[in-house]
Amino acid sequence: MEITITEEKHNPLIGRNEVKALITHLGEITPTREAVRSKIAAQMNFDLERVVIQEIVGHFGEPKSQLIVHCYDKAEDVSVFEPKFRLKRNKIIADDQKED
């Protein structure tokens, strides 16, 4: 799996980097959120709990996927700006916690 960042924009009001990238996964299935989060966190030098995958969209018949990620400056801001369902999908909070 190779991740190529195509666009990166810093949003100073919210305190996050909004990243668009292209994942190339030749001979593999579309990678999991956990694998992509780990790779993006390492590639961009962010802590794992500050990285939230917005969406991974696969291209039919091609070993490529589009990726949208938010990387926050502070870990506290993740739970403030991201909806609960997205935090559950990224395994930042447990599935058994109730939504507000």
C-alpha cells in the first residue's frame, strides 16, 4: 500500500490539516481504516489518536482508492469536531458507548 498526498490544507480556525490522498494497493484489497490511519499518522508525524479517516472510496476495477483525512493539532479537538459515528468507525471510542 502506497499513499500519495494530493492536497493538504491547514484549517487554523479548527486546528486541523485536511488531507486528500490517493492510495495505491496493487494486488491487494482496499486497505482497512486502521491500516490507513497508522500509515498516514507515521507519514505525516501525527499521533494516531489525532488522525480521523473521513472516507475511503475505491475505484472499481483499479487498485486505487481516494482518501480524505483530518489530522488535528490537539487530541481534545477530535471529539469536539468529529461526530460520534466517525469516532466509532475509526475506533477512537468504543462501539458500546451511547451516542448523544
